[in-house]
Amino acid sequence: MNSTSKPLKTAKETQAIVAATLSRRYWAERRFRAYGLAAVIAGLAFLVYLFFTIFSNGMGAFRQTQVRLPIYYDAALIDPAGTRKPDDLNAADYAAVIRNSFKLKFPEVEGRAATRELSRLVSGSASFDLQRAVVENPALIGTTVDTWLLASDAVDLLEKGHIERTLAEAERPLTDQQLVWLDKLDAENAVALKFNTVFLTHGDSREPEKAGIWGAVVGSFYTLLLTLLLSFPIGVATAVYLEEFARRNRWTDLIEVNINNLAAVPSIVFGLLGLAVYIGFFGLPRSAPLVGALVLTLLTLPTIIIASRAALKSVPPSIREAALGMGASKIQTVAHHVLPLAMPGMLTGTIIGMARALGESAPLLMIGMVAFIVDIPKGITDASTVLPVQVFLWSDSPERGFMEKTSGAIIVLLAFLVVMNTTAVILRKRFERRW
């Protein structure tokens, strides 16, 4: 043996080196798991904080302050001629009816300025509610009925604790005298927070207390329904052709590449395309669910096609071979055997695509659905908006009351998304077959 050569390591030394190496590896693995767990916990914490913020700010939108007032439906103001014709009833001065009812409630109030200040305790739209009630039931004329009227936005914020009573009068939207009147009404249990049916049954409004989401909900329904009717058959047919019938050549490869690329295109590009083609070239009406559906169809088609092709690929080849071996044609094999087995995956991909379409606002802003729409749309060509755009509009409003409306609309939108994604999971579990 050469005297300069190093002696071989003993078994104990080798085991010590291996043990030290394994210890470092195990520590690195535990550290990596800890990093992953910390990332998951941080993500969940931010998600919980986000939902807590949305729900804490938005639950107030489902409650609205109302003021009970004995309304005297004065025939001299509503229908002096006694015709009871709807045109005459609609033209009556119901704001004066509310002012006179307040004066009967507070006889000590004198002067036009004080009367106007008193009547500002209720919403400016309360007169329209009285108008609707009288038109529906003319027998109210000449009677006095205790009626719950929608309170003004300032009163609503005060009752919900968003306005400090201790602030100086100049820093509050309510005067000291209005607070005195409110305290008197509170003592008579004539001021209460009630479930806000207006938020769920009315369209948009300039007044926060009168703004609702029903117009946006109906617009979203029309838009998504048309999107589903257009995108599902086109997407499924495209996927079936590319996966089952198309030959593999440069043209089909080009189509597949473009479909995959379109899935990653920013959504606002589809809005620009819809603005240039559907509105600019074909002359379709702006802000209409029809145009919104055409734009969202382009947006969701790549998602549906990719999901449908993946569902077709998941069908075992033995199914096709067995059908062909029994004498079925290619079309019969696909229509009677492959397509039914792949349908759960196709439906899941379609619902996920619809959920994405429901949450999109950028492409719809480009085609004019950002307009202020008060009326409820009655068809696919009427001007309308959708829930995400409604959230965008309210978030840009300076009034404090619209912040509640924004969060409340987000809650409704999240509820729709949860329902749609839950439906996708149920469909997959219901129809999925394991091989």
C-alpha cells in the first residue's frame, strides 16, 4: 500500500455522514412544507379578510330605514275633479301630500323653509311610491293611512351609525332641528330599519336609498342566457369536429393554436372587436344584452372548446372500438356513445365559462353597457347593464350610501358565482363514470 494514500473511511464514519446528510434533507423538506403551509394560511387569511370586508360593508344594503307617517290622501291635491282617471292621478302633486302630512304630524313647524327641511327626512322618491299606491287603489283618496315611507340617505346613514350625532352641525348632513324631529319619531317607534326590498326589486337611481340591482340582474340574465344558447352548441360542435373528425394537418394545427391563444387574450380586446363589428359594422343597438351576449360568446368559446376536447379525450378508446366493432358508423359512435359520456365534462366547462362571463365587465364597458339605466329591460335589444358593470358604476359614486350598495351587489354576484360553480360540481359528480 502506498504510504501517501488516504485510509478508507470506516462504516461508522460513513453512517455519520449519511445521517448528517439525511438530517439536512429532512430539515429542508420540513422547511419547504412550512413555507407552503404559511403561504396557504396567508392566502386564506387574506381571503377571509376580503369576504369579511365585503359582507360587513354590504349587509347594510339589505336593510333600509323607513319612516312611518300618517298620510292624508287629500282629494283636493290628488284628484280635485273627482274623475279618478289614471292620467289625472299620475299628474297629482304627491310631494305636497307628504309635506301636508308632515305639517299635520308636526303642527308647530311653520314656514316654507322649515317645511321643506322637515320633508327632507324622507326620500325624494317617496312621492312616486304614493303615486303608485293611489293609481293601484284610488279608494285611498280622502283617507288617512299610516304609511311607511323610505327615509332619506342621510337619515339611513344616521340610523346605521355611519354619522356621528356629536359632530358640529356644519359637518353633518342633518341639522340639529332635523335630529330633534327624528328623536320625536323614534320615541313613537315611527323610525325603523326594515328589509330593503327596494334594493332587490328596483333599477338604478341617483339617490342611494332608491338604487336597486334588479335592472342589472335582468340584464345579466338576458346576456348570459343568449351567451349560453350561442356558445354551448358552437363550442361543443367545434370540439367534436376537431377531436373526432378533423384530419391532422397544418390547418387543424393552426386552428388549435389560435383557439389556445384566444383563451389568453385580454377580455377588453373582445369588447373592442364587438364595438367595431357588431355596433360599428352591423349597426346593432348599444348597451343591449344581444351585443353583450355576442361579445361574451367570443370570450367563452375558447374555454368551452378546450374543456369539451379534454372531456372527449377522457373517454376510453375501447368505447369507440367496441361501437365500431358492432357495426356503428363514426357519427353513430360519437353521437350515441362518446358524446353522452363526455357531456358531464362539457357541461362543467360550459358553466365555468358562464361564470367567467358573469364576472366580466371590461368588454361590456366598450359596447356601452356602462350607461346609467333606470328602467328594467324587457327584451334583448333594450338598453341595460349587468351586475359587474353596476358594481363599477356604484364604486365610482361619491355618496357613502353607494358604498353599501356596491358591497351588496358584490354579495349577490358572489352568490350567483357560487351557485354556478356548485352546479358544475354536482353535474360532474352526478354523471361522472369511472373506468
